[in-house]
Amino acid sequence: MKKSNRSRAKDSREVLGIIIPNAWDADGRTTAWAISTYNENLYRINMRNKIGKQLPEIAGKKIKASGTIGSTDGSAAIMTITAYIIIEDADI
């Protein structure tokens, strides 16, 4: 049986990074968001859960996020965020 490269076993993870736009439509509107980490990893945010839908409101903020990595879209892992906190510069 051939395995799809879009699916992997779920992997719990905690990451520290910044919320950034990751894809745009033809009119320049953001269609996908990601967490860019300080060690140059990129995690696309699963926007299908309540927390994922809240994260664009804090774009550009540093966060510590917990969640699961459930799949990849070929260029970045997709992370379902289950919890996050905003990190102030003094907290780093």
C-alpha cells in the first residue's frame, strides 16, 4: 500500500516563533498562516480549530505554541495548535 506524503503519525510539539502570513490569493489577501521558529522551521497553522482561527489576530507576535503535527503540505508541517501564550521580549 502506498503511503501519502500528506499524512504522518501525530506528533506532539511545543514551538517558539512568530505568527506570519504564509500564502496569498490573487488579490493579496492572506489565505494561510504559519509559525516561523527561531531555528528556521516553518509550521503552517491548521485554521480549522478555534485556536487556529484566533492566531491571525496576533500576527507578528512572538508565541509559545503547543499542538500536534498531523500532516505536511509538501513544504511545511501543518500544526494543530491546542494552546499558546504570547511571549513578551522580557520573557525570552
